[in-house]
Amino acid sequence: MALPLTVILLAGGASRRMGRDKALLRIRGKRAVDLMVEHYGKLGRRVLVASGNRCIRRLRVPQITDPAGTRGPLGGLQAGMEASRASWVLLAACDQAPLSAELLKRLWKRRQGAKAVPLSGSPLPGLYHRSLLPRIRHLRLQGRGPSALPSRKLDAPIPPSWNTPHELASFRTGSGQAFR
């Protein structure tokens, strides 16, 4: 069952530590960005890929670019909220193991009375209400990140991410089962 939210999938990072574009890395025979679009397409009504200031070829979902002069996840969050009509968005990354449907349901339940519900210890993945958009714009102009937003965190393990070749190898041999 898809929740009434838009998934904003961040795929615009520089991939400096990896040495190559993480969105295009192959996992289970597919590009990481495509695998995440497929996964999150089952959990939300709409998926948008925030590709920074570049174009990722052959995406099956809309692609949005960050506001001019932006670096970091707040630019993708702002662009995604501006492109979405949904009250809630899930901010996720193409280089992080996907949330399970169970964990997304826990985040969704925790949103009552909150405007931001990230997992404890990290702003990604997390649910963000569109009423935060003016504050997001302000924080982005200050060069700050999503952790500066007031939030009600959910105490749950943060899905592993892969920022280096070693982390990717560990994911492929262990946590890669999240896609099964």
C-alpha cells in the first residue's frame, strides 16, 4: 500500500570518496538510482530524483535540479517540495540501503504532531512536512543542513550507506539483501 507522500531521492552528490558516480553504481544488476526508484515507487505515490545540477539519463521518473548555488541535501529537499503537491515527503538517498515498508510505517505513525521525523542520528531517511519549506529555504541560504530543522526523531537503526568502495563491497555482500 502506497502512502500519500512523495519520495525525494537524493542523487546529486559529488561522490568524491567513492571516486565515481554513486547513483550509477551497479547493484543487483541495476544502477543504484534505478533500484531505489523501483523500491520507493512501491511505498510512495510519486518518486522524484533530485540530481543536483546535472542530468541522469534514462530515468523513469521526473528529475529535479537543485536551486542555483546549492550544495547538500537541503537543495534537493527544497526542489522536491517545490515540485510536489504532497503534504509529506520522504527524503532518501540513492547511496543508502532502502527503508523497509515496516520502518516507513513507523516513521509515518510518528509524524502526528511533528513537522520532521528523521531516524535518530541522521536526517536521512526522514519524513518532512511541506510547511517547513520557508524554513528550509532560509537554512539552505545559510549553508546549513536538514539536521538544523526541528524534528521528532524515531529511534531506529540508520540503514547503511556506501560512500567508499569498501562500504559498497560490504553492502553488496551483507545488507544488499534489503532488496530481496
